[in-house]
Amino acid sequence: MTAGDVDAAVALACAYADAKNYARAEQVLRDALTTSPDSADLLANLARIQVLVEDYPSAASTAYAALAIAPEYGFAMRMYAIALEGIGRLGDALQVAWRGATSNPHDRLAHYVYAELLLKARRPWDALYVVGEVLRLEPANTDSHVLHGQVLARLGRHRESTAAYEEALRLDPSNAAAVHNIAVNRLGRNRWLTALRGFRGAARLDPHLGDLVRRNISVALSRLLRLSTAFAAAVAFFVVLSSDATLHRESSATGLRITVGVVSVALLGYMVWVSRVVPIRTWRSVLAKRSVLVLRIILAICAIAVGTLTVAGGEANVTSGLGSFLLFGVFGVSVIGWLARE
């Protein structure tokens, strides 16, 4: 097979890969390898397809074979480094990526892969230096600015991180990763509403982010519903005080019932607001996997019911018992949430 035939096979395989027809792309490359088994280009591109389908052991073997033919081939080094990280050999992957970056100092992607691996190795300061080189080589690349933002976020420099993502969006307004990561930064600063809007926007831009977005939305909702549990605790506390005051015919009973009503109404309004922040379909998918959130919602509903019964003049013995039971429920849900980190 001539060099032109190899190039044609690689181009065809890349076209199939871009269309996400990975099986056909691999078949094209394997067919070409039957006549050109010593082509580093074919082997490296086959390794890329194997990386895309997350067959990392095969990708590592294929990329190694390409490097045995062309030891300084930067593309093969990148695929080998990514494959090694995929099979859990992060240290070896870093060595290969470093070699790729030093052997190809003008290759943005070589530095990009090295910076990504440094970040995964929890070496954000080193990654920051390398990603600076990435940006120097190609300052208008969107993915480079997104990676820069991720490194800065890991370093706790969230304002600069958000600025990096915003620069990525200036270059490409439809970049879902940048939109999603800005939302993550906002979530970290307790800006829940804007974070939720950002997650939903990212999901609309890239449906493949669906699972990640749902996980992050559930984190945001967990934080919001912790406040509902605090409201429920307040309702339970004042219900017990109000019921005891009523039983002992104390003058403070009326004021405490009013307090119960105010807190119950506040909890109701808060739960209505939270329920409207996220679409029903998203609620269903999140609650199906987060039983603690379901418990927090049930607890809030029970608190509103007990508070309403107390304000309506329910029998003091009954409301006192319900209030005490509600307090135990708050404690139990809080413990379960703490153990589940929700």
C-alpha cells in the first residue's frame, strides 16, 4: 500500500469516527493494516479509535506498536499516554506525555494531554504551567481555555476560572463544557439558582452531558433541601413549645401558634419555589437515584401538615406527640444525609 493509500484509509476512518461509526472506522484501518502492517499512521489512528470506544488495553498495545516503528511520533505518544491512564497506569502515562511534550515542543495537543494528566495526578501547579504553554501555542482554542479554567478551579481560584470559561464562550458560545463548569463554580459559591440554570443550559447544548448534569443538579438540590430540613426542625420545635404552652394554659400559646404558622408558610413557599426551579422530568430522574432527597421532601410535607394542624387548633396532646416525632424524623434524616453526603 502506497503512502497515498494509507492517507486515504486514515481519512476515511476519521470520517467514520467523526460520524461516531467507530466499528466501521476500525474495520477500515484493520483492512489497511493487512497490506501495510508496519504503518505507524494506521496503528496510531487505530489506537485513537480504541481510545474513543474506551478499549484502553487494546489502545495501549496498538499505540506501543506504532511507537516501536516511529519512536518520536507525537500522535502515537498522545494515544499511548491516554491509553495508559485509562488502564490505571497514571505514572507511566505522565512519563510518556512528558516525553511527547518535550519531543514536540510546538505541538499544542502534546502539551494539552500532558496538562490534563497532571491535573488528574493532582499536580495543578504543574498543570497550570503546562496549560500556559498550550495557550501560548494556540490562544484562540476553546478547549485550551476550558482546561485552563479547570486547572484554576482545582487551585481554588474560582473567579479566574470562571473568566477562563467565559473566554471559551466568547470564542464558542455553544461550548457546553464551559457553560457546565461555570455552573459548577457558581454551585461552589452557593449560587444555587444560577448554577441550576447553567446545568440545564449545558444539557441542552450537549445531551451527552446528561448524566453529569443530573449528578450536579442532584448536588444542588441536596443543598437546597438541607434548608428545608432546617425549616422542618424549626416547625417541629415550635409545635412542641406551642402544644406544651396550650396544655399548661400559658399566655404564650397564641404567640407560639402564630410562630408555627409563619414558619410553616415559609417552608411551604420555599418548597414551592424549589419545585419550580427544576423541570418535573429532571425531578423524576434525580429522585429515582437519590432516596435521601425523597426523605427530605417527605419530611418537609409532614412538617407543613403538622404545622397546619397546630395552627388550626388540633388537640395539644396529639400535636405535641407529632412535633416530637417530627423532631426525631429531622434527626434521623440529617444523620442519613450526613452518612450519604447528601
